[in-house]
Amino acid sequence: MAKKLKGRPGWLELSEDRTSFVFMPDRAKIVRNIFEASISGLGGYTIANRLNAKKVPAFGPSLNWDQSTIHNMLRNRATIGEHQPKRIQGGKRIPDGDPIPNFYPAVIEESLFLAAQVARQKNLASGRGRKGRLITNLFRGIPTCAYCADPVKFKSKSNVKSLICSNVIENHGCFRMAWSYKDFEHSFLEFVKNHASDLKIERREREPLAELVSHIRALSGADVYEARMGIAISLNATVSELKIASAGPTPVAGNSDARIRLDHLGRYFEVRFRGGGSTHTGFPAGK
């Protein structure tokens, strides 16, 4: 006789005889959306508010989502099917033995779970987690420098927002050129729209690009925040490599303490999309 199950995560149900778990596709989709939102840089506070604003039912007894519920889910390995037995000691539940893999039906893959842990640590380390009305940097954690391969970071000073090689920011060398963020974002999104319409690209590359383009086109709609969040999530899922060459193809070394200059005439980027084998080169839109 099958052993009766005593509990289950909020995104699963128990069968009538309580001997097996019932996969719930609608709740699994909500869990995936939460993890993807976290990877895009959204904090638990913002994710909870968005779910409540959309009137998405919470999984527990509470009618609303809150920040702690989101954070608990993001670090819960039950989402990838793992069960940690526990026992009561001193009035607290503590681990009892080794985790059991494949105990629950997994609602996300382990790669998505691990990517969310990295994103959460970055947010905690920086004290951030997007709470504003707009997502300022759609490319967070994606681009690298074409010259030194270090990360390219978003930098905001006064009203000037730009993408700069992290080595330049930390005065460790590289070429002291930056790409103004607004120009780069516009150039990259225009490139994606044009590239996605190319009938010669591979089908494996075309399908994820189609979703990204749908979010880009939604920028002209009423919910800009939703569209930008969709773009940020799709970029993380679609772009496998993005190199930014802010100083052009033939950069000239300058003084290590020289002023950082914006928008070199020869600037370009190289991007590779998941599913495609080729690297594509893009330039400032309209140049």
C-alpha cells in the first residue's frame, strides 16, 4: 500500500488518495514567471506588487503575495523537485538527513533556479532590486567588453547614463570610451527587429527572437513597464553573447585618468543569439 503524503509545495496538489502529487500547469507558469522576473533584476517587493496588481491568486492562505513569500520561493529547491526532510527540535523545524532529489514534480529546470540565485546575490550585494516605474538597464549582466572581455556596466552620473567597461570604471585600463545607454538600447532593439525579419536566419534562432520582438513592439502600448520587463527577461533567455566595442574597430590607447568620452563614431556591437551559430554585428541606428 502506497504511503500517504503529508504535505506539498503550494504549486502542487495531492491526489485524492494522498499517494501522489498532481502537477498544476497554471501554478507552474506563475513560478517560472517569478524566477524569470528575478533573473531580469526585479526584487521580491516589485514581483509581489506586480502579481497583486494583476490579481494573481497567492498559493497560501493569504489572499496576497508579499516579499517574503517571493524570496522563500526563489530559494526553495522543491521547485526543481528536491525534498529536504525535517524534524522538530526546540520548537523549530531543522533538516533531518540528506535532501531527496526527484521527490516532487519539478516546475522549473535547475539552470533557471541557479541563474536566479546568482541574480539574487547580485541584488543583495548591491542593495538593489528594481522598484521603479521603469527598468532602467535592460541588459544587466549580459554585455562584455570587446577589447578586454570584462563585464560592461551601466553607469549613471547626473543626467548621463552610459555603458562602460568595468575596467575603465575601476581605472584598471582598457579604452576610455562609453556608449550612451539610450543610443545603445535604441540601436540594439532596432537591430533585433531587422534581424528577426531576415528569412535566412535559422528556425531555432527565429522562434525566441519572435518573442523578444513582440515585447519590443509592445513599448508603443499602454503598459511600458510590462513591455520593458518582458524585453529584459527575453534578452537573458535569447542572447548568448553580446560584446560592445565602444571605441570602434581601431581603438587608440589614452591616459589611464583621461576623461571618459561618449559615442565614438565607429562604435559597434557583436551579438550571438541562442539557437544560432553565427555572430552578428550591429551599429548605431541610423548611422
